Amino acid sequence: MPNTTLTGHVAVSRAPGGSLNVRDDLPPTQHYIAGAFDAVDNFGARTDIVDPSTEQVIAAVPQGTAADVDRAVAVAVAAKNDWARLVPKERSLLLHRIADRIEQNAEVLARLESANTGKPFEISNDDVAGTVDTFRFMAGALRATTSMAAGDYAENHLSVILREPIGVVGVVTPWNYPLLMAAWKIAPILAAGNTVVIKPSEQTPLTTLKFAELVGDLLPAGVFNVVSGLGPTVGARLTEHPDVDMIALTGSVGSGKAVARGAADTLKRVHLELGGKAPVVIFADADLDDAAVSLRAASYWNSGQECGAACRILVHESVAEEFTRKLVEQVSTFVVGEPGAGDNVEIGPLVSKAHFERVTAYLERAAQQGITAAIGGAALDGPGYFVAPTVLVNVPDGAECAREEIFGPVVTVETFTDEDEAIRRANDVPFGLSASVWTENARRSHEVAARIDAGTVWVNSHLVLANEVPWGGFKGSGYGRDLSIYALDDYSRTKHVMHNHGR
């Protein structure tokens, strides 16, 4: 019998288990520097990599040191000039070959990602496909960059605008999308002519190391390097290193602040994609059925461990009860389980015991504050870090669960009375990554979207992404843009060359 958590009259079920065996898929668990994995274990501290579905250790990776970072940066510095001098066509061909190699090994990468993160295969397969498309897009985009036209902007002086590589870029990636977020950084950084030293999350490094194993022979030694380890050691050294020209991070607000502070002494450029608390503003004229179906995916994708998740719903009071009923009906159909339980599993575990405890603590505090779970609201029994998909209702304005990033399968529902109130409350959080507006009124959709303080605002949809359009936030959600040609701009610098041609 599946384990069940009941809240009121609605049940959330967990599918029977099924284990994944990835022993034969594992990459070398060493640092990847100068085109090779370290040949000898340094016998230093290592971090256990835990399958969050079973709580079993599946590997262990080194906790890198500042000296390891220094080695990687040194070879990245040595490789940067030759890599930068390649013409766009040559770099483009290499990126296309990387995309082909990833696609050829898609099944292995998806299986590793699911074992390391607990993602259902639907999500891991989507991540791998997105990784392939990211490299292919950047391979094309780097051959079609545009800038201000050359011309005489001062008499007898010809101005030419150049786009140059920055140099060595340090990258810190998160645990929720290990492979995809690495690709969002690596592809434009390499496309723009830079070299890379990347620190994957110490919790989910396996697909980044596998990526290095799969594509290492395609790149010159030193162009791409991986140092595993902890943020306060490896991440901090990357951030402060005088030979690292830029630091790019996807992670928490706290991590972003630490990176910005650490980068200040060397005045290096900083690219931050941080957290979110996406407001979803549903007006009375919205198609409630469409909204409920769409938010079933957009709110709970990757178990809600998604910075753009539709986690904070503001719905007009006249349709709040009807919409909540429709949303709960949608959520009740989720199949929760570990990846090996079958292709119909849609919700996996949270990534770690620490994060599981953090999310369940939010749920416990919400219950103590009189906030009701219309569905879910607690952990599921059995091994693994599973939390039932949850809809919290009777949420007052300013409640902790509606303001702070829970980063789990938890959605809050609040009500509003008029448009101005909805916009004020949508903006009244420290984040500004994404939002959505639901209405059949075209004029309203333009007006409200323009007034919401977020880097991406969807209208009658949520969490739809494409490599052609930028992704990034405002306020506490950071600065810099991933995806699109704007990412190429972020990872390059502008030089003005002026020629006096007067005679």
C-alpha cells in the first residue's frame, strides 16, 4: 500500500519505491583541471553524495582547497589568450560538438541527475534537452553578434566598437538544476571567448563532473575546469582570486551577497541570479480552469525547488474560493515518488535532509499561525525527503510563508480586492525575479505587467522559457542576464577604438 498523508478530505499519495543503480554511470570523483581529472586522490576531506529518494550514499567528492582553485585558475589564465583568439566559427563548431556529445549521452546524464537530485525522469530529461539547446543556441548566437555601427561620431575620427572576452570567469552553480544551470553559464562564457573554473554545488556535483568527462577531449586543456567543494572555501577563493576576471553565481540571496562582498576588493564583475517569490495575480475575468491547469506544472515543477516557481497566488476575492477548489483538484492528481518508481512520477523528494527540515519547519510554523493546508501540509512517510504537494489557504497579508522563499512544493493563496492592491502586494517582497498576470483584458495585462517589478512577467502562462529571451531579476533576485544574446553581452566587454583619419 502507498503511504498517504491526509489533510481534511484530500489525500496525497506516494508511489511504491523503485531504486536507481548508477554505479556504472558515475564520473571520476576528482577535480577536473588542465584537461584531466586529478590522477591521485589527495586524501583530504570528501563530501558524501546522497540519493535523496533513498538516503543512501552513492559517491563522495573532494572538498577542494584554495590551492586547488589556484591550480585551476592558473591553467585557465594560461589557456585564455589562445581560446580568445579563435574566430567565432571555430568556437561555434566546438560548442556544436559539445551539444552533440551531450545529446548522445542524454540517457546517462538524466539517470545521474535523477539519482543525485531525486528529480523524476520527466524533469531530468527536460534538463538535458535544455542543456543541448543552450549550447546550440550560443553556438549560433556567437556568430551573429551586433553592436553600434562604425562611423565618424567626432569630425575626422572613425569609431569602431569591439566586443572582447573578459578573461577567466569563475562560476558557482546551485543544487536544484546542476546540469542546466551549469550550461546556462558555461555555454555563453565559452561562446564569448572566456575560460572557466566552475564550482558545482557540493550536494549535486555528479552531472557537472560527468559533463567534464564527456566533453573534455573537445576543448583545449585549461579552457574548462571543475573544482568541487564548499562555498566558504572554494567559492570564496574563486570570488576573491585576483586572476579571476568575473564571478557568476546562481544561488541564494545570502550566497549572492557573499560573492558581491568578496568580489569588491578586486573590482571584478559580478553576475548574480538569485532567489524569487513569484507572485501570480489572478483577476476575476481570468480563465480559472486554464490557470489551475497551468499552475499545476508551474508551481510544483522540480518539487517547487525552482526560483521562478508560481508559489505566491494573489486571486481576486470574488473568485478565490472557486479557483482554490480547482487548483486543489489539480494538485490532488500528482503522483509522488522516486524516479525508479515509474514514468508517471511527477513529484520527487527535496534535495537533502537539511532542506527537507527547512521546508517542513515553514509548514509547521504556518499551521501554528492558523494557516490552513487545503491539501498536503506535511512530510510523507517512508525513506527519502518527500513533502506532500501543498496549497496553503487563509494566508494573511505579510505572512512569513507568503514573503520568504520556501523552495519546496508549497503554494500560498491570498486574496485582493482591486488592481492597485494586487500590484502593491505583488511588489511587496524583497525579490523581483518573475511573476505572472492572469486576465482576459488585454489592456489590463499590459498595464499590470508594466507595473510589476520583476525581470520576467508572463501573461496567462508561467514558467515558459526559451533560449532566445533573457532570464534574470531585479531587487534581491540579483542582476545580470542568463540565456539570449544578453548573456553574451554579460560575459564580454566593450572596447572603443577611435582612428584619426584627418588629412
